[in-house]
Amino acid sequence: MSIIYLSAVSDEEPTPADLAAIEQEWPLITAELDLLDAQIAYINAGPAASVLDRRRVRRAEHRVMVVARELASDDSGSEGAA
């Protein structure tokens, strides 16, 4: 039994609503990718990691939290209006 859902195998295309949801979440996806890049650079630096490397990770973490909070507040506002 596979726990992986293989939607790419099916002939279904994403609906306009699916695409709109992805578009709305894109800033968070980008922020998370930036955080991942910063974490990878920090880990790869090893003992040579500088204060600036750690600061880059902290700023990326902060950006993820800010964007996630913005998305959450947008979602809660739209649910109340509907």
C-alpha cells in the first residue's frame, strides 16, 4: 500500500481554484525556499560559519513568519466575509 498520492499520473489538470490557491501561497513558498537556501549555506559553512551567515538564517526565519502571518490574517478575513 502506497501512502504517496500520485496526482501527476492522473489526467486531471489543476483547476483555476487550485492555481489561484498556489498563486496566493507563492510568497510563502518563496520565503521558505530562501530560508532553506540560508540554512544550507550555514550548514555547509560548518565551523567557518560567520555571524552574518547566522543572521541571514534568522532574517529568513523572520520573513517566513511574517508572510505566514499575513496569509493567515488574509484567510481569516475572507472566511468571515463569506
